[in-house]
Amino acid sequence: MIKFVSVHKFFGALAALTDVNAEVKKGEVVVVCGPSGSGKSTLIRTVNRLEDIQSGSVLFEGKDVHGKLGGSALNHLRSRIGFVFQSFNLFPHLSALDNVMLSPMKVNGVKRSDARETALRLLDRVGLAAKAQNYPGQLSGGQQQRVAIARALAMEPPAMLFDEPTSALDPEMVGEVLSVMRGLARDGMTMMCVTHEMNFARDVADRVWFMDAGRVIETGAPVDFFRSPQHPRAQRFLSDLHTR
């Protein structure tokens, strides 16, 4: 469903991504991990072209995301890729319900009554049916992030991207967001997750990608990666986690 082919990305003279070749299969949960500054968030943001690349290609359902796409074609492609940010990015002047309803109505032309029905169902799915009329400022960080997940799901995307979705949360709120993500994984959603939550990676991922200095230097099943990582940098990363 998602394929990176010889992807290179620079910020000025800095190589942010170097010769990335990897793919996410339909229904697969891939967790991308690695030290800070290794290129994880940059990589995931190339999938819906929030970051441009200098060479190579990123394919989504066989289409080159960084090819010659017009504005409407790019917007259509983005509408099929759910993206959950670190910082929620909810509209503060809209209720939780209206935040979830907005994109289906504006982008897909869904009738208000149908959008409302779907939004209420999705808020219930993330455990927030009772908070539908609350504004973001009246919600905890964990609740806001769950609204953001419901908002992404409202577009019925075949794939979901999560860019460190729990890193801005207090520790007690992390579990409620990861629980929603676990449910999506159980339902067969294709997911690519940048996260420092190694227990989530161990329990939920089909495969782990380990990045360092802009490269994917190791991939494997969680049981193999956590038990016997092959690359010395991955070994050091996991050793550092155990000693914290």
C-alpha cells in the first residue's frame, strides 16, 4: 500500500533521508523507531507530501505521491491517508463533533445529517460519545488526540499515519490513545506509526523499522528486533532504553 523507492530528502546540505527502500503492505502495522533526529517524522510526512523529496518515489496504492499531481489530485490522495499529528491540530472554535464532521462535508460533499451520524459513531468508537459537544479547550490532551483520530477516520482512509501521537501527552493519558490505536490494528487498518512507545511496538506491530541518520538500517518482526537486533546502532538504542 505504501512503498518507498530510493528516497532522498535534504534540508539544505543536511541529508534527512538517504536511499530509503521499504514498503508497508495492506493491513500491516509498521512502527518506525529510532533516536531523535533520525528522520522518522520526515519519512512519514513524505507519504502525504507534507514533506517533498529530492529524488526517488513514494507510492501510495501504486500512485507516485511526488509525481506530477495537480492540486485536486493531491488533495484527493491526501483524503485517503489519515494523519494524526503530535499536537492534535483541532479547530478550537468547533466542538468535538463539528471537528469530526468538517472534512467529510467540505472535502467529500457528505450531507450534514450523514456526517453527523458517522461522527457520533466514531466518537463513540474512541470512547468520547459523551464529549461530542465539548470544545477542544474543555478536553484533556488524551481526549483531544482521540478526537483527532476520529476526525482522521471520518474520511474512511485505507491507511493511517501516526506521527508521535502520544509524545505531547501526560503519561496517564498515553494509554487511552494507544488503546484506540490497538483497536484499529485489530480491525485490520493499515498503519504506519512513528512512536517511542516500545511496548506498543512489541505488542501491536507486524514489523519494526529502525532508523538512524536518515536511513532505515534494520527491519524485522518485533520478536526478532527486541530479542536480537542485528545492527550495532539498534543494539545500542535498545540497551539505552533498558538502562533508563
